[in-house]
Amino acid sequence: MITTRITSFLAGVLIANSSPHLATLITGREHLTPLAGRNSGPVVNGAWALLNLAGGIALLQPSRRRGGRRWDSDLPAFEFGCLAFAAWMAVTETFVRKPGWTNHR
């Protein structure tokens, strides 16, 4: 069903978005969130990560309710959501210079 593929894709985006915020929580750094802006600390990033995870899990529920033990076309849709977000972040974090960043290369 097209609707569950779309929600699976969006779930992949949200769950992928939780990763850098979880890493920020674990490493004690700052990372931009919509909750507290550019200087969001580890705790705010942890909260944002949990919100993204919860949203992603909620979006996967229609696929789960359809039943069956094996994934169908929802799994590639989920994976493409993860991939799309990761690729977008890799490009923007690499090539878009942020004010206040230092070059550690």
C-alpha cells in the first residue's frame, strides 16, 4: 500500500535524524535542534532524539498492523528514508560552512 510506504519512508527519516542527536547526547557536545536552537546542549539533543524515535515508531505502526512476519516494500521505503536523510546531512555538514565552526583538518 502506497500510504504505508510513505509513512515507512518518513519513519526512516525521523529515526535516522535521531542518530546525530543521540551521538551529541553521548559525547556531551552541542548540536542544532528546533527546541533550543544552535547551542542546544546534550540533554536537549537527547530529548529531540527521543521525540524523533517516538515519531518514527508511531509512523511504522500502520505497517505493523498489516500483519505478516516478513517485511514487504515498506522495508526498502524505510531504508531509503534513512539513506536520504543521511546523505542530505553528510552533504550539508560537509559543504555548508556554519558560523563559529573551526577547521579541524
